[in-house]
Amino acid sequence: VICGAYGRGNAGDEAILKAILTQLREVDQEMPFWVMSRNKEETRRSNRVRSMYIFNPVALFFNLRKARIFVNGGGSLIQDVTSSRSLYFYLFTLKAAKWAGCRVIMYGCGIGPIDSPLNRKAAARVLNDTAEIITLRDSVSYEALREMKVNKPEIMLAADPTITLEKSPPSRVEAAFAREGIPPGIRKIGFCLRNWPGFLAPQEVARAADYAYERHRAVPVFLPIEIPKDIGAAERVTAFMNSPCYACSQKHPVEDLMGMLGSMEAVVGMRLHSLIF
């Protein structure tokens, strides 16, 4: 059973799932999976797995009792910035997996921020009680676990799972740009933005995009990582711009997104996976 922030339209999370499945299938091609998802039909079709709705406790317990391994991750699930409710939900899934007799792996994770002292204490207790191995994608997470006194699982500093994925060939990347109305052969600078509480000056990003075009003839391309959330962030910026630009709005496979971002002169990203891609 694999638990993560899947089925929400975030290309970064979907790339993590694809990478985890690819790596586990290299271990055992016949290994069956149940993936917890907000959109179980899309997850099932896209990844050739069985899927259950993430907030269906009956399905969760039923499948955990038949499973041998529970994978939490990747991504930053153990945090309370989104909400304490989110943190306690993911801690509950770890406890449920342990109760059901699964071996528990936390894979390709980010830890924190966990701001509440009570939440930090609860998270540390659950991680020490449930996880056998935790692999982390950044050193800040490693320090966070050390400060929380999480010391019973084996903890390894590794990398984000998505670095193992391969980008699409040039022909598919060109076709992806064409679907967005972007002509071939132009110099491009990518902007992958999100509506974040601190994103209060879209006009300054617009100035940077105009400068890139006027000074370097790099055409700004706004590429959403999570649809539809990121489209609104791009619209806030393009409203202030004077130079020509392209605002993408379609959903592209992860491999195509990697090729699109990789073909640009530079990328300005507010989402981690835009920079990794």
C-alpha cells in the first residue's frame, strides 16, 4: 500500500508516485500495489495499479490487512503548515499500517515544518513507533528528525525519487509545446508559480519576465505544475506584463513536463519539482 498526496493534479506528486512504482517494479515486476488517492480512477489508469479513495478507512484497513509493506511518501506529508488535521491523518495511516502488521517505509520524504510543540511530540512518537526506514530528500528534514529525537528507524539522507525518471524525446516535447500554441525554435524562460501566502508582488515577477524578453529575447512561458491552482498565479503576473508570453493551461505527462522545462534557458520556480525537472 502506497500513501501520498496523489490524485490532486500536482505533477510533482504524480512524478513521485511514478518513480516509486518504477523502482519497486525493478525489484519485483509482479508486485501488486494499492495506491491511496483523491482520484482513484485517474491513478489507476495512469499507473496500472489498484487504487482506493484516500479517505475511505474501510478500504484502507481491508487492504492493509492483506499487505506486507506500507510506503509513506514521498513528499512533505509530515508537516503542520497545511494543517494539523493533515499531519494527524498521515500519522494515523502509519499507526494503522503498524496495527495491521505491515512493515513501514517512509520513502523520499520531506519532514516539516512542524511548528506546534504538541504536534512535534506526537509526530516523533509515531515515527519512532512505526517506521523501520526513513529516506529523506533534503538535509533540513534530517536535522528536523534529529531535533525531534526520532532515532529508532534507520534514517538515510538520499534524494527526491523523481530524479530517476527520464524526460520525453524531443519530438514529444515539441508536440507538447505545439498543443500550447508555442512555436518551435524560440528561446524560452520558464516560470512555475503558485498562489502562496507570501506571493504578494506579482508585478515584480512581471518586471523580471519583461526584462528577460527585452534584454535576452527569452520568451516567458508560464507552466503550471498543479492544475488548476497554478494557472491563477500565472494570470496574476501576466496582467502586469508588456512583453509577449505564453501561459500554458493543459495537463502534460510528467516526462513531457521534464522535457519542456529542460529545453528552457532558465527556470524560475516556486514549486520544488519544477526545479528538479
